[in-house]
Amino acid sequence: LFRSAEAHPGCFFPNFGFEPELPGGKRSAEDLLTCQKLCVADGNCTAFTYAPQTRDCSFAGEAAKRKPIAASTVAGYGSCRGRHGANSDACTRAVPENGFPGLTPEKSNAAWMNSYQPHSLECWPMDFAGNYRSCDVVRVLEDTAKGWPGKCIGLIKQEGVLGTEACEQLCTQDPQCPGWQVGYYDWCYHGVGLECFVRSNFTPAASQRLQHGEVRKLMDLAGWQIMGLTRQFVDNKGYFQDQLDAIAACRKVCYSDIHCQYWQYAPKFGCWIEDWGKGYGPAYPLTLDWASRTTAFALDSVAGEMIQHFCPAGHSERTVQVSCQTRGVKYVASPGSWSDERVAQSPAECQVECSKVAQCAFFTFSGKGMCRLCDKTALRMQAMDQDVASGPQVCADVGAPFATVGETQDEPVAATAVPAVTHDAPPGDGRPMMYFVKFNYLVKHMEYLDLGPNHLSNMKLRYAETLAEELGVHPNAVMPTPDGPMSAVELGDGPLDSTTITAYVMNTPPGPNTTNFEKIAVSPGTVAKLQATTAKCIHLGNIAVTGLVVVEARPASRVARPVPEEAASTWASWWPLLLLLLLICIVVAVVGGLTTDICRGSRARDVDLGNDSDVEPVGFAGLAWQQVHELEKK
């Protein structure tokens, strides 16, 4: 079954299905080849969709279209001869005729000789598990050894891979690796990269941009603007000597990424490409809703192409890397659940072993030939060895962003041990607590450092109003920090041309509403509202916008803080000082009394004792007067 699927990469398409299905054309089949034979035996069936998990075999006719679907299915043709592959018409002759792009998807598809626009990578061989096979046709497009700066940012670190040789070899084997770079500490990075030419504080040890397979031009895009592309670079630092050099550099970026179908260069706007890693791109099929000849960009566009990547027939190699694998992560069978062990030479072979077993949902390849298979109840946990690679039975998400070996996923490593929502532990000193829900969002392709003060103040207020409306609270309840101010969020500098949104909403005591807030924070509805708010506040053409602006939700968290102690009363604040003043007064009074006695005695000595015998001095002076009086009597 699997050898047959790999022997005809242009006949079987993992993670695809044919629509519409023939009425009543569903059967049960033990395997892929049985499903194909049933299709051939049916006079109306020309294509089929097979689901290994349920063993459902669905038939389709000539009018059916092959479409990517998010399920572990395989689309196939009743006869593999002359079907889509490196030598088929779709991969060798098909180009759009007049009328492409059309006003509607139907008109756009009608402009092609096969009545449909070629799918991305439909001419690239795949294995049964949904991985793109390596192609032994690999060219070096750019090389630091030949003067290319190679100072790209935005690359993905390959954990556990050190040094130039290992970094280059891994990238050469992976058709989804556009280029590699070795920087500080011999660390290895892969990816398309951005702004690869001028970077004053960094020079790589070595770097290359590669082209896997061949490229066929389908359409010239000079004078067009294709929506949904991402800006690669702008020559605002005068690196390129002339416009032709900039155009060549832009072309090479798209040629290096097998997922890139469109590239354009406009002197005023820079180089723009389809960057699959961003998670968005032009619509399929391309229509006039996504293409224009009248915009400022289109009028400035001097070069561009719609292209098709393919690996020539007979040049594909066995798959080594798995596009959806994760390094440094393993799956551990839960108690009492199904698991098994096999022998494999690579993560791809281990995934194929998993695909052969209906119970298998996840695989773990140890790097020493050991392949462990687990069912859907397995626990995803951190592995101590970075050579360990794991992943699902089938890379079902064909539209997922670019992710090669070592990319850090957003989901927690141990799904059962690390919740998606984090909670700050309250102090253990018994103080009363107050609770906040912290909302976190990322606005991609909106450069925070380029936002002006007016945009910042306006967006802080508008985002707060949007969140308040979604949460059903007053805008004053939305704050950038737990300490305020009210009716605002915090905007910050995010990674790679992005802006972060942070907001706190108080929710005391913690209860059902807290959990509801957390759910609302990451809901598609809230993200869509924030996306709409962003579109109202800033538009394409603003210097801060570097591509299609997309809002993404990050996990919300619950923050616990001690309740501030109430301010002390006036008496409680001032009584120590008042007591001190009272003591001072007492001391002054005592000392003042002694001083009065002395002063009065002094005045008594000045009195004529003979003429004023009735006056008797007091105190010390009185004692002296008494003694003198006694002597006079004698």
C-alpha cells in the first residue's frame, strides 16, 4: 500500500479529497489500493477519496475537483497513468489564458487548460504521510562565501543543530528549507528571512539561500498588485547598485521557498512575496478581488511572476524530515492505553509506521532507530534529548505556517500538566486577594516603533472599547496595568514587525465570570472584532504596516494580587507626632515652672526688706530672706 502510494506521487494526494462525490458512491475498503480497484470497477468513477481511519471509500466523477481538507484522507485517481505529476500537462504546459484572474473563481479556473488553476505544490512529490519528498536538484542562489551579506532576521533556530556542516546538510535535505544561517555560538537557523542585506550589529559565520527543484513561470506580474503578499525588503539604505540587482534578489527569495507562488517588485514599495509561514496569502483561485492593475503599487510595479515549483521526474528522494514534527518533544502512553514500538531510520519512516496502524495517533522517533507509537490519549511531554522528534500520524493541516525542525510551538509541551491559561499563585500569608484577567494579543505586520503618538492614543482607547463590548463590562474596567489608568490598553513592541496588546480586567471574587472572560479573550469573535478595530485605525500604505495586518490571540492569564491596605485614618497617622508634641509641652511646662520660681526669687531680693516687711519671698530667695530676718532679731 505505502510503496504503491510513494511510487505514484502524482496519483495519490494525502490530506486531499475530491468534491463533489458521486451519489451513492461510497464503499468500504480495507486499504488504499482496494479503494482504487473499486473505483476502476465502477463505470462512473474516475477519482476517489479514501479515509484510512474509517475505511470509507468515496467515488467522484470527471467534474470533481481535488481540494485540501483537514482530515487524514487520501485523494487518488482510478488510473495513475498520465495523471498529475512532474510530466503531466498541469506541470509542464499549463499557463493561464486571457481572462485570468477572473471576476469569479469559476471564470479564473476556466482560463486554464485543465479547467482549474494549479494548486500550490501539486507537482511536488509527497509520501503517504503527507510530507514533501526531498529533491536531489538543489541550487545555491546566494552564498556569504561569494559576497552575499546573509544577515537575515526572522529565522527559526534549529535546536540541537550546531555548526555549518550540520546546518547546511539539514537544510539541503528538507525541501521546505529556503535557506540556512550559522551565527553566534555556532547556532543554526533556517527559514526565508527578512532584510538580509544591511544589519550593522551582526555578521553570520556562514549562510546560504537554496532553491529546491525547478521553477516554471506561469504569468508575468509586472503592472499588477497581488493582495495578500508580505514585504521582504525595501532598498531604503542604498544597498543595491541598480534596480536590476534588487529585482534579482527579490526573485531569488521566492524561488527559494517551494510554497511561494507570487513575487513582485516596485521601486517605491519594495519586494513582496507570498510567505506561507505567515499563515495567509492570495486567495485560491486568484480573482480580481485579490489582484488589481489600478492601485499605486500596480502602477509602480516593474517586475513579478506567478511561478510553479516542481521536482523533475526521477529526482525525488525518500523523505527524511517530517514537515509537522517537533524536536525535543515526546509522546508518552497514558496508563492502560495502546502503544507499540517499531524500528525506523528517520522521523518520516516512523510516521509512515504510525500511518499503517489505525490506533496510532502520534509517533516519537528517538534518533537511535527506535520508533514509539501511541494512541490519541498519549501525553505530550518535554524530552531531554533534542534529537527526539515527534508528531501526528498525518500532517493534516496542509495550510499550516512554515515549521521545520526545532520550531517552538505555541501549545504547551505537556498538555495535561501545563494549562493553556496560566495562573499566578497568590501569596501564602493570608492577605486578601484581588484577581485580574490579563488579555494578550499580537498584531502582526504592524510595526509598533513606526506608530505615531496619535495612532497610539487612538488605538489604546479603541481596543479598550472593543474588549469592553465583547466582555460586557464598562470601558473603565479595561486597564493597561492592574493599577490603571482606565479605558485603555497597553501597546508594545512585538517580535518582527508586530505590536503587542495587553489589557487587564478586574474580576473579584474569582468565579465563573473569570473563566468566561478567558474563553472570550481567545474566541474567534473577539479576535475578529479586534481585527476590524485595527482596520479602522490604520490602513495599508501607512509606514507602520509591513504586510497584511493580522490579529492573533495569545493565552489569557489570571493574575492575583494582594488587596492594598486601606489608607490609615488621620488620628492613626498623626498620633505619634501628637504624643511627641505633648511630651515636649510637658517638659517645657516643668522647665518653665522652675524658671518662674528663680525669676520671682530674684525680684524679691530687689525689694526694700525694711519698708515691705509684709512681703515674704518664696523659693530659694525665701529661705535666704528667712535666715537674714532671724539674724536681725538677734
